Amino acid sequence: MKTNDYMEFCIKFYESLYRRRKSDLLVIQILSNLYASSGDKRCSLKMDRRYVHLDPMNPIAYYNLACDLSMSGKTKEAIEALDTAFSLGYNDLQWLYDDVDLDPIRHHSKFKHLIESRFPDLSLR
């Protein structure tokens, strides 16, 4: 089975699970990751919005939402989601620095201000 065929198979499989289990956080998370890996930003964003709706205290859910929003050109919303992730305890700064999904907003003044205000002892690279 080719990589694209396998990806398509996995997406169809998890979509069928999702239709039956719309509140299953693991299914939502996997489906979001599959969509993101396949380049389907719109569907990945939809799944991460659903995840945040179902688990509003999960900092990683908000971080992933921020990444989707960043990749979709929604700078203000991405920074707000990232701020919420920090408020809920997200603190993996190494990943924050290395994550290419945040590249579209990384040099935005509001992004820099958010990082500086949340982590005053750090400097942005």
C-alpha cells in the first residue's frame, strides 16, 4: 500500500469512527493529526476546535488549535489560543521554538509580546 493510499485509508477509518463517536477525544485528536499530515488545514482546524469545545481545560488542545490557526493565517485567534494554552499550563518552550506550525506568527509583535509577558526571563531567538 502506498503512503498516500495508507493515509487516505486511515482518514476514512477515523472519519467512520468519528461519525459514531463524535465526543471521543482520542478519535478527534488522531483525526486532526491525520488531516494536518495530509495538508487538510480546514478539517484539522475543525477537529481541534471540536477538541477544545469538549475539553476546554486541556492546554495541549489549545496549543494545537493555535498551530492550526497560525497555519490558516488567523494570527489574532492563534495568539489568543496560545495565550489560553499558557494560562492552562502549557510550558514546552523548546517545542514552541521548534514548531514550524507557528512560523507564520512567530515574528508578529503580538506573538513576541505574549512570549515576553508570559516568560520574562527568556529571550526570543
